[in-house]
Amino acid sequence: MKTYGKLGENLLKKYVFPYFGVRHEDVVESAGIGVDFAVIRCSNKFMIVSTDPITGVSKDIGWYAINVNANDVATSGNRPKFVVNVILLSDHEKPSSIKKISKDVDEACKLLDIMVVGGHSEVVKGIKNTILVVTAFTFAEKYVTARNAVEGDVIMMTKFAGLEGTSILAREYMNYLTSIDSWTLKNALNMIKEISVVKEAETAFSTGYVHAMHDPTEGGVIGGIYEMSVASNLGFKVYAERIPVAEETKKICRILNVDPLKLISSGVLLMAVDPKGEMYVKEELEKNGVKVSSIGYFIKGERLITSRGKSFVVEKSPVDELWRLKKRIL
């Protein structure tokens, strides 16, 4: 394999999705492109379950892992309650690393009211960085998925593009960012504290106007919108100038030659919103201090990004800029 990051849509459809074992009637929703959780009927409730590894980060991996997985479940409109962790330690890690990861997991879980109910830990020969895989789940009475977007829905997003990626770049590539002032760098590093979308997803879902939600991880905001469109079998028209990018992100991305719209964006919540409820959703989120922007629409037909009056077709989800940068620098 010559590329890093998530497998592309074609590889998934050809080599992964056909091999799901036995089909059970209790499975209401299977995970897929743009749908990061499965839904299983359990008596009078639904179990919502998701899993994700953290692979491109060497610092604060426990914090990232819990928040990223909690976000996946939260895009159903429900708060995650339980996690199972698998820690695969690089053989050059010190024993103190285990404590640091476990404490980070514990801290993140306490802030989100989540319990660790199981897991596995081992040292693995030959891997450069420790890998943490988390499975998060909860039980709920109702939910939405990224498959529920409707033609004409407004595409809304919270916060700023490249939020998580900015924090990662500031940590992992600090030696390349010596021209950036300490205040900007500190703000960029602190963006890790904003990567949870659990509360805002709950708030948005409670309005009754949100048809679908998704948290854009690898591939950034553009990748996340593309995945939602695939899940809902729709096109989109997104206006690049309407996508908010923080000044810290702009400065770091300019130096590292990174596109912030294609940079991993945990902490951003993408929503497909009934146009009738656009302002209400915005008002409810802003009451909680969450920045909200309307950046386009879901449509029938092509998947388009409009920038400076010109439209470009998005044919596939982009490779995340984090991986592209890592490949370029290493």
C-alpha cells in the first residue's frame, strides 16, 4: 500500500463491505461510508456502537481516542456511556507511557461521563508509534444517521475547519513552526480541548430539525461532506469561502503547505438541517457558545465546491493532509 490513512471508498466496497459475516435481523443500521456507527435493536432500545483507532498521533493519544470515538456515537444524537480500549504499545515505550495513556483516557472519560468497561493491552514489536483502538457504545430510544440527509437540506458546521489537525500539527511539527509567535502556537495546541462534539450534537438533535450529522475526521470538512453525500446518495454545493478557518490554522497551514479544508477536523460537527429550522438550530447552539456556519446545500447531482466564483467537482474523499504531510517530510 502506497498511501496512508483510511481505506478509500473503492477498496472498502470491493474488499471489506462484502465480507460482513452472517446478517442478523436485529442490526438496524450497519456502518458504511459516512456512517461511523452501527445500530442494533436491543429489546425496546437501540445499541449504538462505533470503533476507531488513533494512529497518526504520538502525544495525548488517550485524550484523542476517547473524544474521537465519543464523537462518532454522538452524531447519532446520543451521548456515549461506555468504552472498551485496546492499547498496542510500541516496544520502545517506557512503562510510564502506559500510565500516561491510562490517565488521559480516565480524564477524558470523566469529562464526558463515560465508563471504561474492558479492553486489552500488549507490547507489539515493529510498530513505530503506540496505537490505541477504542470502541464506544450507548443505548438510545431514537437516533439519526448520515444516511438521512434530504435534498435541499442546509449544510451547517460548528467551530472551525482543521480544528483537531491544527493541534496535531502544532505538537508534531513544532520544529518547523519557529516563525510563529508563542501566543498563536499556544492557542493552536489548546485546540485539543475543543475536539468534543458530544454536547453540541445533543443540542442540535434536540431541535428536531437535524436530519443527519457527521464528524469530519480524516479528509477534513470536505471529506466529511463527501461521506455524508455518499451515505445519503446525494450531491452537494459547498461554498469554500463560507467555511470558517481559525487564524491559528491559517498560519500553521500556510507554513506547512497544508489545505485546512482537507485537514482532520474532529471537533467540527457537520449537520444536514431542514431549511425551516436553520436559524433555530443556529440560535440553540450559539446559546451554548458554539460557533455555527451555513456553508452549502445537499442537492441532486454533482458534488461541487465553489471557490471564487468557480465550481470544482469532488470525485472522491481526499487523503487527509496530515498523512500527505507526513509522507512528504519523512
